[in-house]
Amino acid sequence: MSLETLTEPTVLEATVSHLKRTSLPKILKVQQGIVRATHEFMFKEGLTQLMPLMLSPITDPLNHGVVDATIGYADQRWSLTKSMIFHKQLALMNPELDSLYIVSPNVRLEFADRADTGRHLFEFTQIDFEFRGKDRFFVMEFMEELVNFVFSRLNEQIPEIILELRGELLPQYEKWEVCRTEKLEAALGPDYEHLKSKEATKPFWLLNHKREFYDKEDPKRPGTYLNYDLIWPEGYGEGLSGAEREHEYRQIRKRMAEVGTNEEVFAHYLDIAKAGGIPKTAGGGFGVERMTRFICRLKDVDEATVFSRKPCTKAVF
């Protein structure tokens, strides 16, 4: 039986249809251009590239639940990497490194309630970066410059593809609006992020989320957090998550207790913090597929994948 003669929808048929989309090569050219321009920008700015890790005894605990993705190896538990947040901090212990970035595959086995958000995948690529001795203002400005650089390169290198997929060339943005979660929530209700994203015409920053222990609490204002999310406009939602990092032992333990983190999992990390070894850093990470989705104005981020990675769907490859 040929694929053309199949009469009932099957997982294989859906996979083949996903692979044979006529728009896919153009979408991949955009994605390739994003990564190529990012490498160029990082080199120009002096960041050192680290190779990604796919397995580690520690990884990002996240601020929402996912299906466990661990295996037993060498008499311990190893996790598939959800993000390299801790490895970025630890790598910057080297006194000769002051900034770094990683093109990092991340595995987050999302539950079914995230299957139809349009912006979640269970496996995706994140470009992570981190700076020693910098603060949130530095990182936010850095990301704004990176976005404009990437968009400019895409307009120069593949304008015909951008025009076909997006309908217009990519803009150059001036200073972005900065919003606070508590103020937006008070004004717009619990769906504040999505509503603000839908009405926005350019990216904006959303500050002060209470989430994992590694996002620094403002020592001058307890209960305020020195973190920031990039939110794409036109309803495309979060594109980057970042923060200044907790690095002091007592504060890390305090924050772990608040969010219910298992200290045993992070015992060695805590030993380094206790010895004063974790440097003060700030950074973030943006999703390559999510940026591709925004640039190409795709309905679902899964359209940026060759092999579908929509949460909780069956796959044959």
C-alpha cells in the first residue's frame, strides 16, 4: 500500500504530511538564519560558546510540572536536560571566562494541557547566555540588540523568504516597554500576559515573576524578583526567560525551602555555594523555534519542526 492510497488518518500519514509541507524549507532557512546571525553576534560581543549537555545529575526543576525524564547510570539518576541554567553558573567559576552561550537542546515532557497552546514543544532548542558580574539591565539591553541584529541579517540575506512568510520585512525596534506582572494582572486579570501580548505591536519586557529558587530575590524588597521575560507581540507570547541569579548559600537554601526544592538533588551545587564558589551572574535563554514562529507568523510553533514535537502526541520518528 502506498502512502497515497491510505484512506484513514494514521500517525504515519500525519508525519509524512508534516514532512512534505511546501513551506517547510523556507521556514528552515529562517531558522538557520537565526542561529547563524546569533553566532555572529555572540562572537562580535566576545561570548565563548559552550557545547551542550544532554544528561546531567542536575537540571532545571522548572516552575511547572512535566513528565519525569530520568535514567539510571553509574549508580545515580541522570536527567535529560531541561535547561543548562546551573551549568552556566558553574562554568563561570573559571576566572578566565566572563560570558558564554550555548545552543542547547532541551527536553521538557509537557503534559497534555500544553498541547494546544501554540507555543509548547516537548523538545526544542534554546540559545542560553550568561554573564559574570552583570545585572538585569545589561542583559535586557543585550537581548534587544541581539533581536535587532538577527532581524537585520535576515532582511539582508533572505528578504524574499521573509516577505513570503511574514508579508513584510522585519522591523528594527526602539527601546522596549517594561511591564510588571503585578500591575498587569491587576489591570487585565489572570490572563494578563496573553492579553498584553495580543495588543502589543513590538516586544516588551515582563518583570517580577515568583518562580524557581535560582531567580534572585531583590535584597532591598523581599518578595520582588530580579527576573525578566521577553514577550513577543501579536499574541505570540513568551520568547525568553532570564534573571539575575541567586549565588549566596543561605539565600539559595531560603529560596529552595520556599518553592519546595529537594536539597539532596542539589547537594554538590550547595557545597560549592557554601564555599562561596558560585559567582554573581545574570543571563537568559530564548527559544529558537519560538523566534522562528514569530518571524514567520506561524499558527503553531510545531510548524517550525521537521519532526513534530507537539506535547503528548504519538510519533513514528
